[in-house]
Amino acid sequence: DIVMTQSPDSLAVSLGERATINCKSSQSVLYNSNNNYYLAWYQQKPGQPPKLLIYWASTRQSGVPDRFSGSGSGTDFTLTISSLQAEDVAVYYCQQYYRTPFTFGPGTKVDIK
Amino acid sequence: QVQLVQSGSELKKPGASVKVSCKASGYTFTTYTMSWVRQAPGQGLEWMGWISTSTGNPTYAQAFTGRLVFSLDTSVSTAYLQISSLTAEDTAVYFCARSSANRWYDYWGQGTLVTVSS
């Protein structure tokens, strides 16, 4: 199985400041035939299902604010919230969909400092 | 608009089975795969598997082998998750999630809480 790890476990950021979440896969999730990373990011607020933010490691889902961005290469990926808003308080998960089982990272909790 | 509406909460005794439904609307059911993900209380997301809504072919996560059955009723655009031999460790919220070509999950059900307790 591909193991996904995330860091930090939690972070607190002041409103308007940048939040950076890291995700690492134990194996490459790059599909060479289309040069895409099979990596997604989700946001989950308490009592709600996860919400898709990013797919192909860096493509923002329709309707997601542009303060959310994804990047990465190899086995290291990053979700950046450029200017944290109060509504961004949530747990963020990365997930690989390269090979089943489509494993999730353990999550990173983001709070307001 | 796309919606995935799941059945209500369940309370089951250890050793029992449970069947959760996920009714889709707002799109052509058979053009997207359906996956199941669970979340134990206060924990992260655990992928359980997926089913092709066009062929009915399921793929199960090895951790659940032998206890899961994914099924469909395409006439009512509904996917089902059945879990047998329940234990307290199966207490969780179960989500269905839609995917195009079995990639990212763009729509999720609201979740179904299954509580296993004697």
C-alpha cells in the first residue's frame, strides 16, 4: 500500500497569514503516460463530509477560492492557504488515487492563532 | 444539482450486519464510480473500496476482505454498502463519494453513523 504522511499534525496561523501543509507519499504517484500526479486535497469541517479542493496535485476544483493552491513533485506535495480566513478552520487531508487502496494522509488541523 | 443522500443512523449489536444506502441524483448514475470511505470517531478517513456503476464490479480494501458487499440498484440510482460481523471497531461515519474514472471524489454523501454496541 502507498502510505501517505502529513506534517504538521496541527498548526495555528493568524488571520491573513499563510498556512502550509505538507504531504509525502511512500511511492511515486506520478503516472508517466499523462505526466500527472494522482494526488488530491480535501477540507473537512466538523460534522461535514470532506470537500474536494485540489486534484492532479495542483488543479483547483471549480468554486474553490484561489487562496488555496497545491504544488509538489516527486513524492512531496504542499497545500498552501495564502491568506487564512476564519472559514478555513478545518482538517485537511491529502489522498493518492494512483493505486488501490486509495490511501489518505492522517490529516492536518488548521486553527486560528 | 448533484446530490448523494445516504440513509439514516444505525445502532447494531456486535455480530450483526448493516446495510447503508446512497441515493444519487442530478447526474447519470452509471457514468461515475462510487466509493465508500469511513471515519471512526475523532479519526481520519479510511478508504473502503469502490464499485463500477456501469459493470457492478466491486473492489474492496484488503482490510475489509470478506465482510463487505457493495451493490447497486441502477433503476433507482442507488449504491449500497453492507458490512457483516460488526464489531465495536466498526463504529464510524460511513461516506459514499462519487468519482469520475475512479480518481478524485468531487461529491460526497452526508455520512451515515453506524454505532456497534451491545
